[in-house]
Amino acid sequence: MRPLVSKDSITMLRVSRHALAAVLSLTLATGASAAAKPGPADKTVQAIRDSAGFKAAMATLDREHDRIVDDTITLTEIPAPPFKEQKRGEAYMAMLKAHGLTDVEMDAEGNVMGLRRGTGPAGAPLVVLAAHLDTVFPEGTAVKVRREGTKLHAPGIGDDTHSLAVLLGYIRALDAGKVKTRKDILFVGNVGEEGPGDLRGTRYLFAKGKYKDRVAAFFSMDGTSAERVTFGAVGSKRYRVTFKGPGGHSYGAYGLVNPMAAMGTTVVEMNKIVTPAAPKTTYATSVVGGGTSVNSIPDAIWLEVDMRSESKDELAKIDTQFLKIVDGAVKAENAARSTRAGAISADVKQIGERPTGATKEDARIVQITAAAVRAAGYPVAVLGASSTDSNIPISLGIPAVTIGSGGVGGRAHALDEWIDVAKPESLKGMSVGLAAVLAMAGDD
């Protein structure tokens, strides 16, 4: 979903219909083709943008832009490392309550949510607008925001804290504009989007959450760039492999098998794999740890690996290759050195899996969101695939896209992450999500 802009192994595709069909194994259209011919979705979005309620809502976002920036700073400076989002979640829940939503709560997984009631019957299908509470950064990371003009610098500020503040801005804007919708809108600050969280927040929402059978459309707001519309789900598999052996003194036990050697062979051999450019398929030998001391043959050493693809079949293929490489590395080390004190083994543990899939190009949510991008004045709606909270509803056949919060940003997942909150570009971007959500929720 970003670079082109930024996020977690992003793929933004500007390719022909046939190429994208090969990528996602579906008949999907490009952002350029989506922009070429105005259709019913464009008329729907334009009618919303022309309405008095929408104009009043945008005027509120303009007037309260500084408050959105202040909320972004406040939330960014509450640490929310993976699996430790509770403090930020509690602060966000208090904000949702202060905004007058109903049924504000934190569920058993830690997701925070509140309902803006529509005019339809209670219990009817609803629209979800979610942003994730967690950041990729570990506990202890300094999260103080540094401001330079309209630029804000801090870990996690654009991915995804600014989106949380924009959701609050939307609630205030809709209320100020007296905008009514037929469908309820559920505003969610979810946990577990990043890294080891493995989408646990959205998994819970759709497997056990109280609204799991009511979601008619799902928007994830993640990152800043508003012209992108992420409707493809990049799947992933992640492993931690612990290589074990007898260990021993580096001099006295010299000649014994070494689990470090097996791990090293695994890394070298995996990085020889050539993956297809389309469908884009990637891997990374990412994190290592273990050992006892510099003068010891380790008895255990571990490696974490990330594999991704837009294609279920290609993901399965590289998964199989990786497991064969691990097995071969263990056998090679056991054959190369002495096993008199014990042999090398590998404990392979899957630590993450995200499903692949796509919301079809002709789905109303994709058409509406692309139309909202065009209506805001962007030259093209950039359609693409990424790994986001939308993976879960997409895999369940629920219409879902991931959108941006507005403005620009960079260096996501780096300590020098930044966003630019200059008002004109921010408001332009915010108008996309607001129009798209209102179109899917239906006016009264």
C-alpha cells in the first residue's frame, strides 16, 4: 500500500487489467482505468460532496484541523507497542465516549469501539471505519513528537496514529453537519495490526466480536496517502525456527555439530531463491538470536523469517521451499560434523499467517472509494495490494478497502517517521474517506 509511499511490504500496482488479474488471480482493474470513465459511483459521491451536510462537515474539519493535530500528538505520545496497546486504548476509549457515541467499549481482545447510530433499524448491517492502535516499535521506544513547521516527527505517528485522530475528527464533523446515515457507523481503534500482532484485533472482530455478523462494508484507515485504494490482500507466513544442538566449549568441544552453521546455511540458501515479480512474492530472513557466549558452541540459535505474496499459490510454493531448506540445512550439518554428543534439530514454529484475496474491482466499495479519490481532485485512484487489517474481511468475502488519512508522510516503521499536516493537503485527503464512508453508509 505504500512506497510508492510506505507501509509494511507494500505493492502499488499500475498495470494492465490482464497483469493485475495474474497478480491477484481475479479480474481487477487498474487505478488508471478506474479513473477513465465516470459512472454511477461518481454521481453518488458528487451528490454527497454537494450536500449541505458534507460541506458543513468539511468546514468543521477545516476549523478544527489544529485539534486533529493535537489529538495526533497526544495519542502518539502514549506508547502502544505490540500486545501492549491497553494504555492508548483506554485513552482512545475515553475520547470516543466524549464524542457521544453509543455502546463505547473495549472488547476482550483490546479493540476499542463506539457506534454512531443511523436511521435504520437496530441490528441492521453497518459500516466499519477502523484504524489500528498499535505501532511496530518495541516497549521503551521514545515517542515524543518533534514539530518542525507543519511536519511532525515520531515513531508511529503516520502508521497509524494520525488515522485515529482523523476518525475523531470525522465524528465531530458529522455531528456538526447534522449528517444522518441509514446504516450505523462503527468507529474502531483496533489492536494487533503490526508485526507479531498478526491482525489479532480484526480477527477477533470478525470471529467473536458482537458486530461480526453485521458488517456490510469495512474501511481500514492506515497511513496518509489518500489517492491509494488498497483492495488486494497480500498474504504472509512467518516462522521462528530454533536450531538446537549439544553445545559445548568452543575449543574443547571443537568438531561437534553447530546449530549456528545450520541456521547460516538456511539464511544463505533462502536468499538464493528467485521469486516472481508478478504476482509479487517476497521473503526476508529478518531476526536472529540465541547463543551462550563468544567461547561457546551454542546449544540453541533462532531465526525469524517473513514470506509474502499476492498469490495464495506462490505463497504456498515459497513456504514449501523454505521448509525444505531448513530440513536440508539440518541434514547437511549433521553430516558435516560429529554428532557424538547429539545431533542438530530444528523446531519450526509458525508465528504468523495472513490470508490473501481481493475485493473485486466492480464491488461497490472499490468503485465508490475510487470515485471519492477522483472527486477530491487527485488525478488517479491508485489501486493496489498490501497487508493490512482489510485482509481479514476480504478473506471472508466482506467488501473491504484500506484508505489513507490525508496529507503526506514517510519513513514508516523507522524511528524518524514523519507526517506533514499542512492543512490544504490534509483536508483534501480527509475528504476522500469521509465521502466514501458516507456513500457506503447511505444518506437519510
